[in-house]
Amino acid sequence: MKKLKGLYPKVYDFENLLEAYKEARKCKRFQDEVLAFTRNLEENLISIQNELIWKTYKVGRYREFFVYDPKKRLIMALPFKDRVVQWAIYRVLNPLLERRYISDSYACRVGYGTHRAADRLQYWLRYLARRYPRVYVLKLDISKYFYRVDHDVLMGILRRIIADEDMLWLLETIVRSEDTKFGIPLGDHGFECERVEGVGMPIGNLTSQMFANLYLNELDQYAKHILKVRYYIRYMDDVIILHPDKKYLWRLKEEIGAFLQDHLHLVLNDKTTVRTADQGIDFCGYRIWPTHRKLRKRTALKMKRRLKYLQRAYARGEVSFDEVNASVQSYLGLLKHCNSYKLRKKLFDDLVFVRGGDAGEKNDDNLARR
């Protein structure tokens, strides 16, 4: 495909910056920094535009915090101004990059997502199960993916695609903004880091999602065009390959592992293995078989604990009916994408929310039954 040109003026175009601001403020418009930015919106957007035109833009300071679901991760959040800049880049660049992706890459793409990925995997399982007595699955697990992305390799990929030097300057400014601060976690527990300059992307950046997808597109192209793998599906750094011959999958594991190490400076961890699909495949929040799919046990347990907490909090008056209803409806929406009849009955048949613990009051203001 032809190299991309003339991108940079589209990024700092005022209309693009305005639309980027609208995207960045979604679900956050009443936060203090968003309100402060909005108070002088035109002036702030013109300031960003001038910084980009004169190439004086520098990435702001990250705010760091941890999340513990499903495991401990370091999240790095940018100031609102920088999030506007990243949305401006994303709106221009990401639609052009998506044209280069294979159809079975499902992360961070409009019209794709986890449910479509799970549907595709189940379709292939059914297709193969009708034709072969046994189906095997190779599930690739990349060790600490976001923390090991090599900046030089990423910039090499971007230069191969983009012929706009100003755009490359802006992308490199963002990619290398944490060169001296970022590190690779040494273990699964705790967060001691081995500081490695030129490695890693901050989890939480919009551009990190875009770069992460582009980075592993190299693996997609290698698997499809060099190895000629047919039953291949990827959701960000989760890769599934199906085949009726397990020896073939073991050979693929070695070849893909060598490619990742030599070309992308990534390594597969010990969880990468070949097993039968009869055990079910853990993918995109579900455990998937040819005949059915179930919610992941860990997710079901979290759901049960959350509903019990909401019951107690609602009885104490700490949460409103609307908050309770929003959580219940979101769980029902998740469960409708899998075989969950028994789980729904177990969770919701005897679930009652009552103010003050008075089970006798059953009116619309203080009771919700699902």
C-alpha cells in the first residue's frame, strides 16, 4: 500500500481539534480540569494548534495510579489537553491504519469488539468440529506486552507507513515521552520495575491502544501471508490459532516465538501452550465450546459479590435505585451473549433491593426485582 502523506495539517485543523475535544470530554465533562479547559475553549484549542504548527508541543506530566482488576497494573493518565491532542491524532490516523489490518483483528475497531470476536471463534470451532474428530488450540500469551513494546521497532513500523515527517515528529514525541521513567515489571506480584530506556507504552493512552494494535499487526501479516495460517484470531495481545493437528501447532508456536523475539523484541510466556478445544477456550471474557459458551468463572464470582454489595449499600441508602438498575441492566446485557440461564436464575431470582431492610415495603421507589 502507498505511504500516507499530508496528515499533519489535518491533525491541527481547528475543526478536527474541536471534534477531538468533544471526544475527549465524553463521560468526563464535569471533571475540574475539563471544566477549566472548556471555560476558555477557543483560546485553549488555538494554543494547541499553535504548538503543533510551530512544533513546540511537549507531552504533559502523567498521573500514575494502580488498578487491581484482574491483576495489578500501572495506569498513566495524561492531562486533558494532551488527551485532546491524542484524539486529534487518532481521528486522522487510525482509520487509515485500520485498512491495513486483517479482518480477524478485533480490538479497538469500530464494529468489531469482544462479542464479535467470540462469535467468530465459536463459528470456527463449530466448522472444525464437524470435520475432524478432535480440534486443538494454540493460545499465544505475550509476556507483559505493553511494557515491552520497543520504541525503535515501533517508529520503524510507522516510518514504513507514513511519509509525513511532521507527523512522524509528533508521533515520536508521544512514543518517547516516557523513555527515562518507564520500566518492565519484574514479577506478577508487586510492581518493582527493571528500568529500560526506549521500551514500553503507558496503559491508559489512546495512542497506546492504536500503537499496540499496529505493532502486533506485524504478527498478523506474518501468520497470514508467510505461515499461511487460516484459523487465526487476535484481540489485542490475545491470539488464538485452531487446527486439527497438534504437532503443526507446536511448530507454529516455535516459529511465531522466534518471529516475535527477532522482529518485535517480545517473548511468549509460560502460559502459551497447545491443548484440546474440548476443554473450552478462555477468550474475551467467555469460555467457548463449539456447542455453547459460558461466562468466565472469575467474572461470575465478581458479579455475585458486586450484587451482594449493592444490596447492602441500597439498604443503607448509600446508592440510588438508578445506580442499582444501571448495574443490573449491564450484567443482563453481558449475560445475554452466553448460555447463562442457570446463572441468571441463581443471581436474580431471589435478588431483592429494599431500603432500610424492610422487606414489607414493595413500591417502585424502594424495590427492584430482576
